[in-house]
Amino acid sequence: MHYEECPAPPGLQPFVTQFWFIRALPRARYEKILPGPAAHLILNLSTPYRLIDTGRGTEGHATVVSTGFYAGLQRSYLVSENPEQIFNIGARLTAYGLAAFTREPPSGLQDRVVDAEAVFPGFAALRERLNEPEPVEAFAALGGFLEQRLRPGYTADPRTVRAVETLAAEDVGIGELAAGLGISSSTLERIMMRDCGTTAKAYSDVCRFFRFVNAAAALPPGEAAGRELLQLADYYDQPHLIRAFRRFSGFTPGEYLHVVRSYGAEYATFVPVEDVVG
């Protein structure tokens, strides 16, 4: 596997935090993509993917995604059927990053994967310019494209920025967070919905799961008892942990650890699976 990432240029921050490049043979037929605190703009340089509609229970119901796609904030896992070779470049956007490039309400793109042309016109043309690119070339092309599409003079609401940074880093009550920002809880929820397309509570839940799943994947073998898992997470009790884990990943914690340990911690949130069920 060839994977590289680099910080986004200063002109794109804080809306875009990183660029990433991956070229690899898939480890399994499918990949379960777990939710996280960021959105992604992805240029596919391989053959098309299929996103499986897990809600309908069979792999026969799927959406084909080809050249470029935007994956908004997700509150549950996605399942993709891998092409013969994975070859993508992408940009990781902060929860409020989309607003820097378009007036499209982010709430309409939450829990969705859409053709990038609908949100970033001209994105597909990047593929024609890139022929077997190395990471440096790919990152330069992606950065140039995004810098040209920044909304002139747009700035993020500092309250949103601070809320997103805080929730990504730690578990904090929404009332406590709002008080620290000098606003009411209802105002915090309003500006998070406006700028990120999600409520502060929903975003907090995803961030808590993301922190936990990465810490759990890094546990040494033999250190996965229920008590040890709870110490990694901000969950009330084991039933709460299991319910949240199932909702966000389709796994129980034990099932997840069994799969990830067979592949490695680098697959913590992009989990190879051979079956689309669960």
C-alpha cells in the first residue's frame, strides 16, 4: 500500500485540513467506512466503486460512483465494493469546511455521497490532467483547484470553529460547551446546523465514537476486555457502548476487534470485509 498525506496549504485552512493519496490493492471485496468528524472530497483514479445500500439488506441495491465524489458528514457506516485497485486522492474538510466553497446548505449533504460535480463544478476535469500522478503532483493539482473555488471574503464563525475543535478532541456537555462560548445551547445548535449541517449533539456522538474506535484498534492483543474498552471511551456503561458501536459500525466491539486485528490498526476506520451484512 502506498499512502501519503500532507497538510493543506495555509490558504485553504481551516476549511481543509489535509490532502491524502492512496494506491493499493484491496484487502477484501468490500470496505466498511466508519463515520468520523470530517467530510471528504475524493477524486477516483481507478475504475468505479459501488456504494452498497445496507439499509435494503442486499448487495443488489447500490449506487455507482466514478470520477469524483463528495462524502458529507456521516452518522453511520458506508459500505463500498472495491475496484481491482484503489487509487484515490482526497481532501479532508472540517465539519464547517463546505461553506467556504459553496452556498449549498451542508444539511442537504449530511449522510450522503454525491457526484462532486454537483457541489464542486469542474472537479472531474482533474482526472484528465493527472496521468499516473505521484502524491506531490496530485496534491498540487487538488490544492490549486480548491483555492480557485474559495468564496471571496468568506470566514468561518469563530464559535463554530471552537465548538468543532472542542468536540473533536473531548467529550463535553453541550450546555457546558455553549456556556464556554458565551451563547445558549439553542444558539449553539442553530449555528452548528447552519455551518455544519448537523447538531452539536450528533457531532459529539460521532467524534466520541471516532476517538474510541481508533484507540480500540491500537490496543495490543489480549487487552480487549469490556472494562478496558470502557476506559478508552466516554460511554456510561457497556450496554451503551455496544449500542453505539453497533449503530455507527454495524459491529459489536468484539467483532470489530477480531476483524481489525487480522488486518492491522491502519484499517481502524476503513475496515475490510468480505460480506455486506452487518
